[in-house]
Amino acid sequence: MASGTATASYELRFDSGRICLDLTATTHPEERLDSAARLGAWVLASGLVPAGTVLAAVDASWLLGFRELRGHVARLVRGELDGRPADGALARVNAVALAAPPAPCAVRADDGSLYRELQNPPRCGELLSVVARDALDLLTDPDARGSLRQCEGDNCPIVYLDTSRGRRRRWCSSEVCGNRERVARHRRRVALAQA
């Protein structure tokens, strides 16, 4: 993976099922939010803002804020899964959630259809609030919380929301961890057949 670009398919992943979980996944297998530009690309790709939103204000302070919230959400989710409440992380996520989210508005396009844009350029605290509120919604919804799963991929720390039929999803991504498992299984079969 080329550091400094956000174009590789593995760079920006949104397969956890919730924006708060997708944010926590940005640390694996390496730091993906390593610059303001990459954070801006992640914010746009995540759907936190409407497509085409200009994110001119994204800077190092935004990067620090998103990384800090990411750590708190990760500790909070992991603590809930492991039965070890992370009350310090909960207090921080609650505090971040207090900010008002960005205000959307509907705008009429030339063809008469409506599309969504933001009233004003988004501020960092507003976007962090959206992610924090998503984490709180996730963890206070018994059905959603019961669908949280740890990826079974080798050394994969990603937690995802299992919304599959039958609740039998095993990997954060079938294309990434699932494929690795299938390749490893095939290699083991080949090795046994040759032995």
C-alpha cells in the first residue's frame, strides 16, 4: 500500500456497518488517517457530508480530534464486547456528542430535483458529534449491540455490525479477511495433499 494516497481499495474501507466502527477501522493494518488530506477523503467517502462538500478547513487539529475520538470509541466498543466497561471513554464520547451536528438543507437542482447540502461549511466538532452520536446509538440499541462481532480474520482487530441473514458473518470484509482465510485454507489442503 502506498502511503500518502487514498486510492487503494484497502485504504478507505466502509464495511463495518456503522460510521463509528468504520472510523475505528482506520488503524488497521496501518494508520490510514495520516494527513489532513486523507482525513478529508475519509470524511467525504464516509458520507458524513454530502458529496461535493468542500472541506477547506480540514487541518492537523481535525486530524487530532478524529484520532482522539477514534481511540475513545474503540475503547468503549471493545470494553462493551469484553465486559470491561470503559467509563472514561464513555464520558469523552458523551461530551463530544453534545455538539450540534451540521445543519443540512435541500437545494433544487437545475432539473428540478432536490439534493442535500450543508447550510454552512462543516466544522470539526459538528462532524465529530455525528460519529460520537452514532457510537452512542449503536451501544444503547440492544439489537444493534447484540449484532457486534469481532472479525475472525487472523490478527484482525476490526469490530463490525453483523446484519447478515442468519447472523453468520465471520469477517469484517469477505474480500479482505475472508479471502485471506480462503487462500490459507486452500494452501493447507494443497500442502496436506502433497504430504
